[in-house]
Amino acid sequence: MNHRVKQQRHQPTATQQGDTVMASLLMASSLFLGVGDVNAAEVLVNDAGATELGINETGANDLETDEIVAKEREVSETLVSPTRLNESRAETDPLAGAKIEAALVYYQERDRVTAAEGIIHYRQALDDSNTLRAKIALDALTGASANGAVIQARPQSFTRPSGTGVYQARAGELPLDDTFKDTRLQLSANWQHLFSAKWQMNLGGYLSREYDYTSIGVNGSGEHSFNQSNTQVFFGSAYYFDIVDPVGGRPVGLSEMVFRNDFASEEAFRQAFDATRRYDSALKRTLDLNLGVTQTLNTHWQAQLSYSLSAVSGYLSDAYKVVSRIDGVGQAQGYHYEARPDERLKHNLFAMAKGALTSGTLTFSYRYSDDDWSIQAHTLDARYRYNLTGGGYWQWQFRAYLQQAAEFYRLYLSEGEPLPEFASADHRLGKLETYTLGVKYAHKLNAGQLASIRLAYYQQRPQNPGISLPGELASYDQFPRLDAIVLQLGMRF
């Protein structure tokens, strides 16, 4: 079984989807662990664009890809102000001692990817001024992932990424690569130091390892409180260094897929296959900057406004995605490996308002993102927490993510026309809408632990950005909807 990895793992949306899945897991875990606001492709789903709970909108980010992101990255708790409305000061009081939180997250797409993740978050107060935090997460994904090819009236075959064997798509069905399998281990640590009641600093590190993808990161942030502690200004940065080693090597951008049956010998096929590959490791570098302010408006309401900049360079393509080349009647004549630009600059503007009501807490947030791939995205999130007697609560959530297509997004290439410089049929980079409905119940046990369960329904709706559908392409839904369920169990000790 070939191991696979999503290339937009740390790319905030554009989803930041593939990625869609990872973004979903990151978002779900953040909701439980109280990490704070999460970008998802925008997930991921990788955000290409964005990553999301969704689950990667990376593209996409929402690849919530956006997500999931997008994208589709989990920068670190340090990039968001640690101030939270109505939180007990004991939550950040070093004298509170050690705290452990654990969660299990299960994600299931209809007829596609299944994912599971286990998370442990540890916090230890060293003294009045210093606190250590650490997190370990292990996730596994398996199933079938869309490879980017269009739906056809006849069966289609595709050479596996390794060059050994083929996988097939039945007539009238979305082509899916059923060899998708991935396991990832993630470690992160953070040190918080309080210089005074007005100043604090955070430093952290990050390591993620999977079969063909390694990411190493460092981050730091600071916060200054003034105006009788009613105003907090926070700033932070993070740097990631990623190493990409796709199964079968990196495809040469827009090179055409070759098939064993077209060659007289295995040696001739291998020579042609190798001509479409680069076997050295690829690098990706990401620099994230964040600046924001949190303001207490009155005894019941608090607001936050922040701006973040993300600059990514290096290998940004997905080695497992293709673009169909079709003729005038909509029939595929070949498949080309996608090619994306090797640089991306993304801007995010985030606003949040949180209010303390008699019955609980109400939170609204909005995020606008834009990048030099022409991907614009809007994320709306609303949550209402109803407090119960005894320390438990119910929480409801609605999230919507809307994304425009990248300038190089193409459902297909046209036979006889020159190849463009860049092209991708990854839906996480296309016009996209995702919606999430979730409910969470938490119950305080007699021993003081807090147990919780969360159930969310996620729907991803790829849209046609105005692409014509010649011939048989118009006979099928080339932008099929994706539905998923997320189940999360948590315990706070």
C-alpha cells in the first residue's frame, strides 16, 4: 500500500482542504483544548486556499482547507492572544499546577476518507512566572482521495504515484486514488514567561513527521496589557521548514502521465516514467507574522482584531493531483500532473466579539483572507455556550466558509492548446463553499474532571467558477458535494 501525504499541510487555507481532513482534526482538537482561533484550509483542508473544519480547504484550509486548511496550518497557541473573556485567571495562573487534557477525534467522509486522531495536552506551572505546555498528537488517515481528473462516461485508469500498477475509476464516477494512507506524529512545546502583570512572552517549537513529509517550526509571541488591563496588544511570529519526499518522486509540473501498456518493455516504461520525475527532496519555507489587539468593551463584552501575514516559498504543488486533457467532445485524451507557483503571500484579517450573557457565552467571528493566487475567502463563525449547574455546558456552533478560485484553477486542459505555466484541478483551489453545524456537551464529574462529547456535520460544496463543460462533461456533476461527520470525545483532568 502506497503511503500518501497532503502537500498543503501547513498552508492556511486555500484550503487550507486534503488536507481538508487534517484541518478538520486540527479545528476539532483546538475547540476542545481551548487553543483559540484556528485558521483552517481554512484547511484543508491546506488551505491551497484554505483549511477548515472543517477540514481542509486548503486549499484550501476552511484547505475550515481553509481551513483546513486551511492550510490548511496550526501555527501555535502563541499567535493568538491568551486573554479570553470570562475565563478564570486560574487558567493562566502558574500556581494552578499541572493540568492534562486529552481528546479522541474521529472523522468520516461519505465513501471517501476516514481519519482518527488522539491528542494529549499537558500544562505545568514551574513557578509564579513560568509555565510549560506540551502537546502530542497522533493521527491516521485512510480511504480514497479525489485525484483531480474529470468524470467520464467510460472507465479511466491512472498510473500509481510509485509507477507500479494502476488504479481505476468506474464510468460516471469521480476518479479517486484509493491508495491514500497516512500516519502523522506531531509534537509541540511552549514556554510562557510573565515579566510583570503587564508583559508576557511565549516561545515554542514544533515537529511533525509522516511517511513522506517532515515539518520543523519555531514560534514566539509577546503581549502587553494596559489601560487598567482592559486592553491587550499581542504580536507573534512563526517559521516552518518542511521537507517533502512524495512517493515515487515529485512529478515535473504539467508533464504527462505515462502508462505501462503503452511501452514494449518495463525498462522503456521506467525510462519514460523517470523523465516525469524529480527524485531529490523538495523544501518549503513558511514565515507567519501576527499582530492584534483585544479590548474589553464593558463588563459583558470583549472584542478582538488581528492581522496576519503568511509568506510561503518552495514546493507548493500536490504531487498526487492531475489535470485531465480533453478534446472538443469532452473526452479525456491524457492526464498531466498539476503545477502551482513556488511562492505565495497571504493576508488575513480577523475580528471577534465575545459576550457574557446571563445564561452563558455568545461568540461571533469573521475572517477575511486574500493572497497573490487570487484566492479570496470569507469565514463566519457563531457559537453559543449555555452553562449548566454543576460546571457543565452545552455549546452550539455554525460555521460558513466561502472561497473564490485561484487564478490558475482549471477543471481541464484543452487538447491542441499550449500548456499553461501553472494549472491545478484540485477542488480545494477552486470556488468553494463549506458549512459546519456542531453541538458539544460537557459534564463535570464528581472527581472534578470535565468530560465532553462533540458531534459536527460538515458539508463541502465545490462550485463551478464559470468553466464551460463541453460534450459529455455536461452529463455529470463535475463538482460533487462532500459530506462528513466529526465525533470528538474529551476529558480534562
